[in-house]
Amino acid sequence: MRVGSFATRDAWVQHGGKLGPASVAVYLRAGRTHGFRSIIDADAQSRNDAIFGTRASLAGGPVNVGNDAIDGNLDISVDKWRFRAGYKGRDNVGTGAGIANVLDPVGKSKSERVTGELSWTDANLGEGWSAGAMLAGMTYKQTTPVDYQLFPPGLRFPTGLFPNGMLGGPDFSERQLRASAFAAYAGWRGHNVRGGIGHDDLNLYDTHETRNFNYTAGGVPVPLSQTIDFSSTNPFLFPQRRQVDYAYVQDEWTFAPDWTVTAGVRHDHYSDFGGTTNPRGALVWDASYNLTAKLMYGRAFRAPAFIESYGVANPVIRGNPNLKPETNHTLEAAISWQVRADTQLNLTIYRYAMSNIIRTVPNATPNTGATYRNTGDQDGNGMELESQIKVGKDLRVTGNYSWQRSIDKATGQNAGYAPRHHAYGRADWQFARAYLVSAQLNVVRGRARAPGDVRKPVADYATLDLTLHSERGRGKWDVTAALRNALNADVREPSPAPGLQLPHDLPMAPRALSLQGSYWM
């Protein structure tokens, strides 16, 4: 169990063992938190107030990030069969800085996700063959027990006054069914060939929305005297269905001592936007007993989500049925060096090229929000360095450093958002045999603004986390005390360009203390 800052409470139980021939694992968790209450001192309504001469904004108030949680997982394995099921429930979920980047202290959502998966795998099918198959399903339902307050009471648009604010209650339900199978053959000398097929059925079968506004022909919200159900006429999203068929093949070929090349290709066909073929390859050289080098290439894609393609009546962001999938080409070179038994070093250098990036673009008509569009291309390169060092018997030090540079090809400028430098270090010291003290330092520097955003760069920050943990063993209570952001750094994540809605970015959690007790039976 755990208690902590922001009225956080958590309790969980987990079990693993044998039940006859079956291996069984069970996990249950229940928790609640009010969430941190960092202050937003200016939001999108602050700008509306300046334009229309109102004083409706709730800026100067906190973000709304509380929630109640229930999680459960079941895992059963018998011989070649495995069944997994899960439940994840969230209730009284706050809206953060607001659905429309306008503080909303009242809106709450609820979601339930149920998953199930049955798989069969035989690693020794005979004569170098192995095979497997999987059937999986998922249902997800999200409702709005308390309508989102998209904009606060007193909002004024050119179309009229919203005395009760702009309210909306979008709900949706989705069902996913997935089936796949694979076969692998290792009987061909020096080769390990694997192929597979699959089918996904993604069915957003129910959408529902109530709201107290409608739209002009140009898309500007118009206040209504009451909340109306628009589910069958003009909801935020109509039901959608997408079916995906895919097939892949891969060969791992050891063509010389210490040299292996892996090459594969996958083709996906989407019922709503067509097909895409993506290759991957890797060359691995075991240069010595403690040094491995890799060269890897891959092409990947991301299909537009339903809301990105088909969202319609939404005052914040609208969908675009003409969207294309995002694509990303990556080239990586990596070295892994076991310097000594107690020292490991990993170095990765990479380059990537993204195309057809999906972003929100403000609409030309004021007060009509934004639309998802393929906005252009982005190139980047960088490096990552990791290390693990054990100093004596009781001290372990780990850390990583990354550097990256990303360029928006349309402007030739820094693409923004991501830090140029990111460093992380952790030290774990075990003392008196049963106690562990840990310190973690996280440093983020060099976050430029995106092209078109004239605000100053996002401020650098460094956070320090401290943990004291007991390891007394089975049949005894272990206690963990953790202090996050111990120096109470002002951590902020960049808000979207051009920064008109949240001009001072998104504040993250301040200093937080938690105390945890665990009993192993």
C-alpha cells in the first residue's frame, strides 16, 4: 500500500504460483489521487477575454489531474497455451489544463478497458519448425458523467453569450478483435526464417454527444438555451470501422563466424486508406567476447486515428478524411562494450526522416479551433550513451546522456519541443544489508520553440529524486519512502505553437512525498 502527496492512496495485491499443471499470476490494484495542483496563470480564455472584453477566464487556478483507478490482471499458462485477461477502470478523471486549453474545474470522464488474449506456441514442432497463433479482443468505453466545461461561464463569441459556459459530453465505445499466426524454420543451415499473417478488426461502434451549442455554416459555435443530444444528427464523431490485414517475413542469416544479418519486410492493408510496405534490416558483428556492433535500418508508419481522420462537430480540433499516414525512416549504428564484469557501455548514433507529419493547424476562421493536417517533413540526428558501473559490493551507478537535433524541412529551423540535451543519472547504495538508498538526477536543456512560435525557449530544468527502501525479505514488512522533485524545481513542458492558448506552458508536479509498505507472504 502507498500514501503520498496530493491525497494519493494506492493498495494492491499480487500472487504467482501453481494450480495443478497451470502457472497462475493475479494482480489487483485500487487507488485514488487528487493530483498535483500546479497553477495555470493564463489560458485560451484569457485571450478571448482580451478580444471580447469579458472576464470569464479561470486562469490563476490549478490543473485538474485527479482520478480513481482500479486495475486487474490474470495470467494462466498450461503447457503450450497461455490466457491473459485484464481490466483497467478510471473514474473522476480530470481534464488537465482543459480540453480546449481552458481551465475546467468540473468536467470528469470515466473509462473502462477489458482485454483478453489466448495464445498457443510450440517451439519444437519438429524438424526445425516452430509455430504459434493468437486470438485477442478488447473493449473500451469512455463516458463523460460530468460534462466538460470547454469554456467557462460568461464566455462571449461573435455568435452570442454563453452564460453557463460551453458544455459538451462526448462518449464512445470501441471493440477490437485481432487474430495472428506465425511459423519459423531453423533447419536451413545458418538461417532462421520466420513469417506471419494477421487480421485486425477495429470497430468504433457507438458514439454519443450532448452539448449546449451548435455551429454556423462557417463552423463558429452558437449558444443554445439548453443541452441537446446530437448523437444521431451532428456528433463529434460518427461510428467508424477499420479492418487491417498484414503479412511479414524475416530471415536471420549467420553468413560468417560472428556476423549475422537480419532482413524483413511487412505489408499492411488498411480498409480506409490502402496499403503500406515497410522493410527492416540489421547487420550484427560480434567483434570480440565483450564487444558487439550493430547497423540497423527501418521504415515505419503511423496510421491516422479515427478522431484525426473523421472528427466532425468539435469546437477544438476537427478531423481530416484526406490525411495520409506518417512515415519514418531510421538508420542506427550501435556499439555495446562490456568493459569489465562490473562496467557496461552502450553507444547509439542515429538519423531519421519523418514525412507527412500529422499536426493540428489553426483554422482560418476565428473561434473555429484547428484541423488535423499533414504539415510537412522533419529530419534529425542524435546520439545516446548509456553506462552501468558497479563500484565495490554496495554501490551501483547508472546513467545515460542523449543529444539530438531535429530540423523542420519547410523552414530549415529547429523543429522544437524536444530537448537538445538530456542527461539522467542514478546511484543505488546498499547498506546494513537490508537497506537501499537511491538518488536520481534528471537534467533537460535546450528546448527550442517550434517554427512560428516567438516565445522565449522553454526553460531548462533539473530534478532530484531520493528514495530509501528496506529489503528485509519474506514474511516481513518492507518500507519505501520517496521524495520526488526534492528541490521543487519549476518543471514545464512546452505548449503547442504558437503559444496563444497556454502562453506560459504546462506546469508539472512540484515536490511530492510518498510512503509505501509491502508485505511478502
